[in-house]
Amino acid sequence: MVRPIQNIARRRVWTRGMLLALLLAAGGCRQDMRDQPKLKPLAANRFFADGAASRPLVEHSVARGHLTLDTPWFTGKENGQFVTNLPVAVDMALLQRGQERFGIYCTPCHGRAGTGEGMVVQRGYFPPRSYHDAQLRGQPVGYYFDVITRGFGNMPDYAAQVPVEDRWAIVAYIRTLQLSQYADIAALPEEDRAPLLAPPAVAPVETTADASNHGHHE
């Protein structure tokens, strides 16, 4: 009978030890961050004269990343008019970036050549106008930036998907597409213009006599 009594005593000691360990562990789980004094948004608070916990923004404060003092860059307009010149230096890297972004966001409707024959148009979507339309070719670059930013007609805006710098890259690439179809040959350097103006080479025509001589030699 001694052993069962010893086993019961050991179990009680073990149980009490586990309970003590759990109490010590629970005491270490502090929730100061959760329970700290704080003001919840839109809650009432008698500390301030207006009785509101939320405080008004400091006058003229601007959220990080939203300082848009450069109006032409961020809106495509200056003094209420569309800008006519790209507000960014045009180089091959910009055009390649514009081509990539154009391929992602624009080709489904406008097509790779900008003719308005994209895949969704082929499947029944309302076709946009071709970039090579005379009226669209005459629009300033700011117009295209504004359409990408705000949308136009059936086209939704892409301000959330395409950042400002990529919008200008797309506009630069659109101008490249238009130039590819309506380039003025007089604007080309002389070394590039000469081959285009040269008459095409004419392949020599084989006469009957030449054919006879050719057969005789064989």
C-alpha cells in the first residue's frame, strides 16, 4: 500500500508544479501595447475644446509622396492648357520603358501599332480611334497624359495602375508610333535620306539571245 500513496503524492506535486509554471508564464504575458492609453479615431474626448479625439491636420501639410507642385509633370497641363512638350528627357531607355508599359496596359484595346485593333476589340469591345488619325496626331502630349490619368469615353483611367513617370513614357512611345507612320523625310539626316530617295535597283532582264548563249555553253 506504500507505493500507491507515494504515486499519489508525486502526482500532486507534479500537478502543483505545472500550475505554478502556468501562473508564472501568464504573468509574463503583458499587454501594455494593447491596453495603453490612446485616442481612437473619431472618438469623443473631453481633453480638447471641440470634444473630438481626432485632431485636424496642420495647415498646408502634405502627405508623403503627394507633393505635386510641378503641375505640368503631374497633370499634363500648365495654366489650364495641355503642355506641348514632354517634361522629361527622351532617350532610348524612356522609349523602351514606354513600349513595355504600352504593351501591358494599352495594346488590349489600341493594338501594338496603335490602330485601335486590339484583341478585346476583335472580340466585340468598342474600338478606340487610331493614334494615326489626323486629329489625334495633332493633339499635344499633355492631352494623352490627361486621358491616361482621368480616362476618356469608354476608356477608364489608369492613374492607379500606371505611375506618373510611366504615363509620360507611354506618351513618348505613342509619339514614336505616330512618327513611324508619318515621318517627314526632310527631317532625316542626309545619310539616312539618300538611300530612301535613290531609285530602286532594277534587276537585269535576260534576253532570248542571252538564254540561247547560256544553253550553247552548257
